[in-house]
Amino acid sequence: MKVLVLNGSPKHENSNTLCLTNAFLDGMAEKMTLETEILPIYKMNIRPCMGCFCCWSKTPGKCCINDDMAWVIDKMLAADVIIWSFPLYYFSLPSKLKSLMDRQLPLNLPLVSKSTDGNPDSGSHPSRYDLSGKRYVLISTCGFYTSSGNYDSVNFMFDRCLGKGNYETIYCGQGELIRDPKLHNRTNTYLKYVKTAGAEFVTQGITKVTRESLSELLYPRNVFEQMADASWGITPSESTEKISDYN
């Protein structure tokens, strides 16, 4: 099984999210032989889409920008599983990974079709290739106490791009705690849940029991938020500045 990991963290191999992704891959590897490649997106030359639509007109299926994205698309087409691994930035994807998302336009035809998210009033563009056999996983951490409600815009985007229900998600709140060695007794337990999810993914699919374990908070909200606030070295009363201060 060919697995392509899109590491969308600017922290590269020090990414908190990549810790989860590696645990997921370890679980997959227990059940199946993997051929895995991890692409460090922030180290790559991927320029933003220019909206010129050459990939739909002058050179169908091929972008006119000469950078790394051409061979990234080749790897995406060859992969059986694509894992999007990223931290949540401003309730969306990190900018370099968003550029990669936009640059997937050559994978689509210019024709207008029904949306893949189940909304009859919205539109989409059909794929240039048969991608029906591919599987997708989104793995992400965020700095809030919970992932609940904080990934709505991400889900909406991937519902439109991949199709609603056509991808798995592992979203983890309190992500900054994952790499803290003082908290490994707790975070290692969570990583075991992620590893179990990886093993289940390639066999029966992620079970309800495992999903419930993955939804557990690492620490209670009040405990985490106190730790998070203290890490910045400021008190709540010091954190609010008036707009008039900048006039």
C-alpha cells in the first residue's frame, strides 16, 4: 500500500501533529506492508495558484508554473492513501498547504457538476481522473482545549473537495501538549489510541470505541486553559489592549 503524507507544518519533523501521524502510520504498518513517503511541504517550492486556468485550456491537466507541484500531483495520483497532516491555523490550513490545495486544479475538469458535499444548490468540477479507489485521512492538532467546533471550515472545504464522508479525521485539541516530555504519561495514552485507529483504518475502519477514545480531552478544560495562558507569561488583565492605544 502506497501512503503519501503531506506534512503541512512549518515545524517540519518537530510538528506536534506529525507525532499523531507517525502513530497512525505505526498502526497501519502492523496490519499491512506500507510504502510511505512524507513530503515536508514547507521545505518545498510550491507557489500560489495564479488563477490563469492554463491547466484547463492551453495545457489541460498541466499547470504552467514550473515548481515542485507537478511531481507532487504525480505522487498523489500514485498513492493509495493520502494523509493530510497539519496544525490548525486560524481555523483553516497553514498557508503553504492551502497553496497546495489550490494547485490541485489540474486534477479537475472545467465542466460544472453537482457538488460532492450533498448540497443540491452548490456546484463542483468533476475529476479528470478516476480517484474512486483512493482513501484520505486528515490528522490535525489545535491549540484549543477541544477540537469540537473548531474544524467546521476545514470540514466544509474537504467535503467540497473530496466528498462528504469520503475521508477520515483525527482532530486533537490541546495539541501543544503532545511533545511536552513532562506530560508523556497522558499524551502517550492518546498516541496509543491514534495507533489503534491506524490499525483499524486498514482493516475494518475506525471503530466507534476508538473514536470515543480519540474524542477524550487530554486534560480538563480549566486545567488546560490555565496551562495555556500561563505559557505566554501574561495575565488575562494584561492581555487586552484598547484600539485607542494605536490612534
